[in-house]
Amino acid sequence: MRTSCFGLPPVRHLLHACLLCSVVAPVLHVQAQRITFEFSRVITTESDARERAVAFHSLTFIDHLALPMGELTFGTQEANAVQGEGWFANEEWQDIGSFQWAGGTQKKAELLLSIPSGADGMLVRINAAIDSLWVTVSYDDSVLTRFRVDAYWRSSYIPLPNPSPVEKPGTLPVWTQGIYFPKFPQNDRIYVLRVPTRMYNRQYS
């Protein structure tokens, strides 16, 4: 019987390779897409002449249950390989780890990312060079979101287009007077739901 280079029959070798693929890369990816971060301003100081806006530590893809699907850590060769314009050198931040400043004369930074299939959003761990700095995030020139960043480390949520549909659960309560009650993910996290009202002030909220 003809065997493969691993000493297995061709069909068995194919099945074995598929099992290996399911362990090494369980998440399918689509074609790489351009993610652009645009900053409202950049700053320079006497001690640092670079035009800095926001420091990035990590970017985490999450599914519709807010479970992590993959993470990119900035300040690494892996991150450098998918970066376009607007990124400064790799650095280390005490108690945080590797990171990179983003900004520059154009006040924007670009990433070319392969987004996992089923990802509904991204969490970015960031820190602004100055308080009250605004970040606009675009996906292939379509704006995804805009949020404010201050001068401390925080995680910000970025939605992705075409989120995965959530099936209506078969257990009660499901519908009450025509209102759907979704099943929320585990309660060991804090979820912030922004609800615009008449009191909502975009300048200070």
C-alpha cells in the first residue's frame, strides 16, 4: 500500500492532518482588512519630540458572548508585520508589558488584519498621551465607532460589521409583550451599554 512521508496511508494521513489543523488553527479567517485609527490630536513634549496620540498594548477579537477568539500584542514582531503607517517603535511599559505609540503627522495609524470568522467585535487596551482625545475607527473606509480616550490604561470596544446572528433561546423567558430578552454572557465581567438620551452630551460623556 502506498504511504505518505509520515508512514500513513494517504486517506488516514489526510484525516490526521485535518485533526492537526483543528487543534492548531480552530478559527477560520477571512481576507485581511484595513483597520484605521484616526486621532483628534497628537502631542509632543520637551522630553519626547514624537507626535504621539495613543499607546496600544493589545487588540483582542471577541465573539457575541464576549469570549476571546484571538489576541494581537503590540510592541512585538507579530504586530509589526501587520502595521501600516502611524506606528512608533516597540517599547515596554512597567506593569503593562510591550506596547507601541501611534500617531504621527497624519494623526492616524493603520492595521491590516485577518479577522476571525464569527468575531463580533474587538477590545483594544489603550492609553492616551493626553486627556480628552478622540479616536475614530474605520473598517475599509467605513466608520465603525468613535470614542474618547484619557491618559490612563483602559479597554475600549470596537464593533465589527456583519455580526453573527444570535438564535432565539428555547427557554423562558423569551418573549414578554413582544419584547425579546437575550441571554447575557457570564457575569464575571462588567458590560457598559451606551444608551443615548436627552441628557447625553457627546462632548463630555
